[in-house]
Amino acid sequence: MFNNKSILITGGTGSFGQKFVKTLLFKYNPKKIIIFSRDELKQFNMLNDLKKYEKKLRFFLGDVRDYDRLKFALSEVDFLVHAAALKQVPAAEYNPSEFIKTNVIGAENIFRASIQNKVKKVVALSTDKAASPINLYGASKLMSDKLFISANNFVGSGKTRFSVVRYGNVINSRGSVLPYFRELIKKNSKYFPITDAEMTRFWITLEHGVDFVIKSFSRMHGGEIFVPKIPSIKIIDLALALDQTKKHKIIGIRPGEKIHEVMCPKEDYLNTLEFKDHFIIKPSVKVIDKNINYKINKLKEKGKFVEKDFEYNSLNNNYYLDKKQIKNILNEN
């Protein structure tokens, strides 16, 4: 799908973006990859890291808040991955306007510029916090998801299609708890701060996240929210897998934080279909073509509707990693 095609990724110098770009370069033969982001130093470092591929790389300084810059960058682009976002939950509670400008208005700019430039397919990255949100970050990403799904109704006679990928915490990504715990070990801290002894989270490797997004391009009709089947962990088990000798100090949850995360809310069970390795939440309104059969994706994989009141959350997940399994993954990441 990506051979001899032009791909743009917003937030392309982040953890996901760097892995995604390397995967495209190593496994495919793209015509060019455009890395769109705000940080010139990260772009410089990324170019140096991928020097042998520089003929295929284009670096655009820009912000998703800037529609004109996006429209210019998207000229002759075939596929777009939207990974740019403000993500820190406490920061969102104190700076709501900034999160809305990037996560919501930025999303609108993306879909408008994509339609104007006749981009073929757009996949936007979401988060488990967008499902039944209780914090500003989650609420802004839910609005972003809704914008991308409804964008399919604005293409007119055009061929642009929009879908969303939603998953949980990415191992070792910037801002996640794992690098924070590892930093505490380096500093020889006497304890790990634990927000709540019962806290659980969905967990996904960066490689799995990238592969799932790439496959979603092949699977998508347009209008779906794709949710991978991934394991859950207890945060306290993660701490024990890292260092069994350190004490744990319960510090309480942060503003806007949940004890458990949800990816397929119970309220959406009527629109949720289960496939072998993932779920989709089909749009609640008609998009593109009222005759789309979301039970069969573009790869001809078949799904079925979930049972009444089904909810996919990190507590009731039937796939948990124990301390030994967590440690094995940590050794690889």
C-alpha cells in the first residue's frame, strides 16, 4: 500500500512518529515521508539518525493549529497519520484552552486540509482516555475522534476517507510511567510513588502500535474507531517487576485520572464489533455510503456484534500480564 506513495505524519518526531517512519523505510519503499512537527532540534536529530534515507524524507516545521501551513504541507500526499497532540492529563486540567486549540481545532484543520488536497486515507491516533472521558485531555480527544468520523460526510464526491485508532499506554513512550520509574531507580529513590494500589492500564508496545496503525489503513472503510486487543497490567505489578526491593508510597490519583481505563464503552455496545485481534466501533450516524457493511473489513476479515452491555476496560480484560511477563517485556524494551 505504501510503496511509491507519499505519507505525512503530524507529530512525527515523537515516540510513535519515529518508530512509524523507520518501519515505513525498513519494510516499504515510499516515495517520500513528510515529518510535520514543531521542534526543529528533534527534526535535526531525526534526520541525522536516518541520514542514509534523507532523499525520501521531508521535514516541515509547523503546527496543526495553522491551517495554511497544513494545507501547503499536504500537497500531493496520499496517506496521513495524525499523531500530534497535547497529552498530559494534569496539564490539560490547568490549560484547557491550549489543549482545545491543538487537539480539537488542530483536528478540524487536519480533515479540512486533507479534503482540500484529496488525500486518500487519514488515520488519527486517539487514546483510551477518549472513551467515557472524565478529564479535559480525554474530552478533547473524544471531540477529535468525532470530528474525524464525521469528516467522512464532508468529502462530497471526493475519495478521502477518515478513521481512528484508539489504544492504551505505550511502553516507554514519553510521559508514561515506565521511564519515570526507571529514572527513580537511577536516582536511587527510596520508594515508587503509586497513585492507587488497584490501578490498571492497557499496555502496548510501540512496535505493536505502529503495526496496528499500518494494518488499519488496509482494513478501513472509513468512519471506524479501531481498538486492538492488548493486555492489561496493574501499575503496582510494573513497579515490582522493575524492583522488588523498593517500597511503595500511595500518593492518590492525579487531577482527572481514572483507576481503570476504558477503550470500548458500554454505551457504545450497539456499535461495537469484535474481530479476531481487534474491535471496531462503527459510526452511530451514516457516513460516506449507507450500504457499508462494517462486519467485513477491506481485508475481508469478519467480525460480529458484541453482547449487550459489553465494555472493554483494563479491569475486566481477560488478558493480564503477570510480573514475570512484564519483566520479560521490559528486558526487550
